Amino acid sequence: MKVSIYNTLTEKIEELIPLEDNLLKVYSCGPTVYDHAHIGNLRYFVFVDILMRTLKNAGYTVYQVMNITDIDDKVIKRSFELNIPFRELSRKYEKLFFEDLKKLKCKIPDKTPRATEEIPTMVKIIESLLKKGIAYKKNGSIYYDISKFKDYGKLSKIDKEQLKAGARVDVDSYDKENPRDFALWKAVKENEPSFDTSVGIGRPGWHIECSAISYKYLGEHFDIHTGGIDLIFPHHENEIAQSEVFCGHKTVNYWVHSEHLFVDGRKMSKSLGNFYTLRSLEEKGYSIDAIRYLFLSAHFKTQLNFTFKSLKNAENTVNNINDFVNRILDAKDGDIDITSQVKKYEEKFFEFLYNNIDITKSLSYMFEIINLANNKGIDNLSKNSLEVIIASFKSFNEIIDVITFESTEIPKKIKELAEKRWQLRKEKNFESADKLRVEIKTKGFVIEDKKDSYIIRKDH
């Protein structure tokens, strides 16, 4: 199947055409491991996971590389603040990052090289840029002269008139409104980690890391480069400048960027008290599947506004999907056949998924199946219809991965407690009813009250 994606470089949705047969080579900008990944970071990594699953589902062979930035300004600053070696700091948070990915059911890329292990390739590129006259030395550091790269700004669409000839910047991140020559190699400073190389004693700038790692593991020309929208400038703009001069040609065909996550409509910040990690949400009692579902439920080119209400809604949605699947698994055979409608909705799910990863439209067709089955009456559906629904939901779950396919027989004792609780509620004896709810929960089941009835389900 063909897949199309929005390309930041061309500002168009384009069909993915692999450079090599059916193989797609993908580079994903990875984490800077100096602290816990926050939910804005994790939204991006869930999007990348959905993209990789979609490409594989469509029949492509995918080879993915993701870097681990274990040395840069942020890592060094934090190591000084905590008074621990930078390697100890970065290894700790690298481990925690991969734990978060696994909890969120994100597939781990084929290669996850650390920046500090790829210094020789960085030096090779820097030496080439010096030789070509596009890089220069100043006070022990080496800078890239952006005025000598005529295509500088083609990704971020910055105004070339803003380029400040000869102005330099040593920090890794800086304002788009003030583009300037950036550091490829930073001169050694007191107490900072450094590497003794042919280009001097010092450490790499942030931007050269990804150029070197993508070149080493994916070659001079590969298919897809992913990142958050905040990386377009300066990071990815500088990557293009480095890589294209070093290789002598275009190096990436499709640049794919996911949008920001906000919290209650504001940028996430520790000072605002709205900075959340996966662990902090777990401690508040929210399920990982609910968090994953919330992240994937919005289109990657749409800003996601995180609220606890939206997270609770996502949790309810995941529970409802699983309740539906369990009822299908436990249903008795009927005589109503809806197989053709189910198959049509399944086709629509993947049609929209393959069209710019339009997951919101895709999910709407999954809910069409749920509504159709509920309207017909699940126990009225034919055996073939039930089997086709389960097959469809298993194919959906290859992408969303929040469904548990377990037929749950509710024990007789639980049913009796639930019925007793319901009677207490009718009698408005809410205190006693709540005690029974707690007792039922301790036995691994939860009750969801409806207007005139209730549902018992296994506590996921």
C-alpha cells in the first residue's frame, strides 16, 4: 500500500517513494538525556512509533536509527548542578527514557547510538568542512559559515536577509530571528568534558551529532528524518547545511515534524507547575494505555492541549473499547450479518491512516464499527460477524496498541456483589454502595454506572 506524509521541506503531502526497493531508512532525533522526558517529548516519540507501525503495516521494510544525545550544553549544565559526572547523569536518564518508551509500547529503533561514541565520524565531517572552506577556526572552536551555503534557510523558510555575516553563537539553541554561524566543535573549557582529536581538544556542538550519526548508519542519502517542530530551527536547518556540503548533494527526502503539546493551553514549564512526566501521571493513578491513546488520538500536525479532563476521557475511551472487545469475545451466535460493513470501515481506517497518518479519521471508523454492533445488538450478530470484528480490531491494535484481547468471564461472586451494590444505589444508600465498589475493585474488577444499568469489567 502507498503511504503519503507531510514534508516540511516542500510544505506538501507527498507519496513516500523509497530510495531502495521497498526499504525506508528513517532517522529520528532522539532524547537529550539530562532529565526525565516530559509528556511533550513523549508525544513525539509515540507519533514516531505510530509512523513506524504504519509504514510496516503498509508493507515497507523499515530501518530506523535514533540518536541519544549524551553530551551537549544541557547535559553539562545539569551535571554541574548535581555535581555528578556527565556520563553517570546521561546513563541514568537514558535508562529511564527507554523504560518510558517500553511502558508506552513504543518499538525500540534498530540502532540507538550515543553521541559520545560517534566522535570520529563527527571529526571526519568537520575536517571535510574545513577543507572546503565552509568552516573556520576561532579561539580554538570551529564554526560553520552559514553565508557560504546558498540554501541556508530552505527548511525553516527564514529570510536570508536576516543572516548576520560573521556573527557567531556557541549555545546549541538560539532564536530563529537571529541566525548566525554555529559551533561545530567547541574549545575545551575548565572542568568541561573534552575529547582529544585531530581538530583540537574540546567537544562537539549539538548539530554535528545528528549529521554524523545519520551519515554513519544510514549513508549519504536516506528517506525520512523525524523530529519535533521545535527542532526545525536551528537544529535541522544546521543539519542540512552540514550534511549537504559534506556529501555534496541532498541527503534527506522527507522531513517530518510533529506539533507541540501544551498543558491547559500554556507551554509546559516547571515554574508554572504544569510540567508532567510519565511517572508523575502514573503516580496520579492514570493508566499508561490512556496516556498513549491521548497522545495518538490527535493528528501529528495538530497542537495537542493536554488537560486532566482529556486524559480522563482517554481513559474512559480505552476502557470502553476494551469492554466492547470483551463483549464481542463473550457473545453468543446470532443471525445478523454485518461483515461487509465492518470490512468497509476497516478499509477506511487504513485509507486515512496511510494518508498523512490521519489517525483521528481512522479512529472514527473504528467507532463506527462499535456503534454498528451495539445498535444491532452484540448477541444478535452472526459468528462470522463476530470473528470479522475481532480480526479488524486486531489489525487496528497493530497501530494503536491499547486493546487487550481477553475474554473475561465475570465470576458469580462478583456479579452478586455488583447486583447488591446496584440495589443499594437504588435505595440511595450510597455509603454502603461505595464500600462494595471498593471491595469489587480489590478483587480486580470495576463498575461503570450507566443511566439505567451498569457494566462490570476487569480492571486493566
